[in-house]
Amino acid sequence: MSLLSQVLLHTKGDFLRRLIAIALPISLQMLLLSSRGLVDVLMLGQLGEAEIAAVGVAARATFVSTIMLIGISAGGALLSAQFWGAGDRDGLRSSTALTWLMSMIFALFTVALFVIFPHDIMALTTDSDMVNELGSQYLVITSVSMFAIASANSMAVGLRAMHKPGISTFFSAIGIGSNVLLNWVFIFGKLGVPALGIKGAAIATVLSGAIEVACLYGYLYSKKHLLAFRYEDLCKVVELSNVVRFLKLSLPTTFNFLAWSGGLFVYHAIMGQTGVQGLAALSVMTPVESISLSLLIGLSNAAAVLIGNQLGARNYEAVYYQAIGVIGANFITAIFMSGLLYLLQIPILNSFSALTDETRVLVEEFMLILSLGIVLRSIPMVAIVGVLRAGGDVKFCLGQDLIAQWVVGIPLAAFAALYLNASPEWIYLLFLSEEVVKWVGSFYRVRSKKWMRNLIGS
């Protein structure tokens, strides 16, 4: 049979239905999380471009720490998917408990970093004293939300492994709704509260995160859910063999995520060399980009769950063709999302009323580049997140990302900004050069089948 015939044979019917059923709630959750950043930018954008730039830089710093926490939980996600595929319920519960514990330890580290060195972190991307001061205020307060992110994400990976991502998505919606309401109260001074501006947005972020976690954990423990681990579960999983296996999967992925998200922070710093205008334009694009990629991220994470389940059950024959199928599905979805973004760019831009005419023109050019970027990112994203990491191929993913971003993308963009004095739109375009490298490497690795491994030994 031809490759296409094999792909269609192994992805039709139940596999496709499960892929969509898992992907849509995850996509909605990603959309909600991205909307949280967009809400801050939109509401603060009514105050001025300095506030937009400040929250954009600070949010990128918190994004780096969030990515680190996602990287830590990645080890748990891989194990959870394979435990569920093998029918090991106790293994899934233990994996969730260990994921929570390790995530909270790393969250404590990031909170300490942001509280002690906020001005130094902001100074990495801007030399504007006003932007630094505003962003530092935001950074110190929002650092506390790292504990909420660690708690919510730890439980989300377990729920995804069980094909029940809708539960965490529902409570994410509660968190986002709370964030919008609290932003309105604290930023603009409503209901008798003084107007706090960017500091108010930070307070709203912390409180809404606490509300989301309290509701999610309250629901799971009241229902005596399988994932509602207790103190004795934590004591049981803190064994050297369990921790070592977890860290062998998590640490390369964590370092991978840190290097990648740190690279995004460096891209912000490079754009900062063009001035506040370029930084403000990039700050507008950051949440727009996250929203545009949410469906692709959902499909990639859903693919990771299903492929992890298949590897846990040792269904090696089907899993290769299913991997090819989800890569194709993500590419087709990316073309659709790219076209949709292009059509909606005018109403999106009209939402940012505080932008100057020059900055708005720059953002319009960024929008066109992002439309191309969505398509370019689609295949590497699903190949890395949904296929290679599902089989524990974390070292290859780490090496490829380091080369693509730190050897190719960042040097090219930095050279263009610092030595060629290139305009912001050309620098933004060069940010995408790393994706070309990932296309080649990802295709090669998926076709090699070296990623097809059972990680739980059952």
C-alpha cells in the first residue's frame, strides 16, 4: 500500500474523532490563556504605548518561566499518556503527584528570581527608564502567579492523558473571566477601588490564577477524582528511581523550553534596539500570535496524548502512519488559520486605540509576516511536540532547537539589527529563519522511526 493509503487507514474513524475531541478543549484552553495576555495589552493599551511595551516585555519574562514549568511537567505528560495507554491507573496518579511536586519546586525558584531582580530582567530588553519601572512593578506582583500556573498545568497534563482536557479548560475559562473582571476593577478603579494601572493588571492576574486553581482542585477533590492525589501519594513517589526517570525526561525538555523561550526573550531584546515603537508593535503581536497558534498547539498536544497512548500499548505499526497523518492535518489547519488572520487583521488592529499611526502601519506589516509564520511553524510544532517528544526523543529536540534558534535565527536577526540597521519588519521576518532548519530536521527524525519507544517498561 502507498504511504497515503496507510495514513488514511490508520487515522480514519476512531483515531480522528479522538484527536478532534482532545484537540478542541486544549485549543480552547490555549486560546483562553493567550487571551489573558491580550486582555492586559488591550486594557493597558488605552493608557499609552509605554504601558504596552512594559507589559509586553514583562509578560515575555513570565512567559519564559511559564515555559520552564511546562517543560518540567512534560516528563509527567509523557509518562501519564503511556501509563493510561497501558491501563495503569495507579501509575497515572503517581505521575500526576510527582509532576505537581517538581513543578512547585521550580515555581518557587522563578518567584524568587523575579522578586529579587526585576529591574535587571527588564533592563535586558529596554533602556527606557519608564518602561523598566512599569514592567518591574508588573513582574514582581505577577511572579506569585507561577504557583497557580504550576498547580493548574500539573493537573491538566494528567487530565489530557485521560482524554478529559475539557475539565481543565472549563476552569481556565473561569480564570479568564475573573481576570477580565478584576482587570476592569483594578486598572481603571471601579467599585470603589483606586485606579492602579499596570499594577492593577498584575494584581488581577494573581487573583484570577488563585481563583482558577481553587475551583479546579476543589472540584477534583470533592469528586474524589483519580488524579486527586494525597500526602501519602507524594511520599510514595519521592523515590530516587521515580525522580531520576522523571528528570531524565523533564530536564532535557525543560532546558529545551528554557532555551527556546529565552531565545524569544532575546528576540524581544533585539527588536528593542529599534526603539519603543518596534517593541510596542512586537508586544501587540505576541498575544495575537499566541491566539493564532492555539488550534495548532491543541492538535499537537492531542497528537502527543494519542501517540503516547499507542506507544504505551506497544502499537508500533499504527503509530508511525498516525504521526504522518497528524503532521499533515496540522499543516492544512495552519493554512486555514493564516488566511483567517489575514482577513481579520483590520478589526484586530482597531482594538488597539492608543497606537500611533506609525506603529499601526508597522503592526500591519508584522501581521502579514505572522500569516507566513503560522504555516512555517505548523509542521515543526506537531513533529516536535506531538510526535518526537511523545516517544521520549527529548535530546534530539533539544539539539535541533538550540541549533535552529541560537545558531541560525538569533545571530541573523542580531546581525541585521546591530550591523545593518535593518527596519523592524525585516528583523521580525528573520525571526522565522529557525523554522526552516526545523522543517528539515523534524522530517528526517520522524521518518527514521527512532522516536518510537515505550517509556514505562510495561
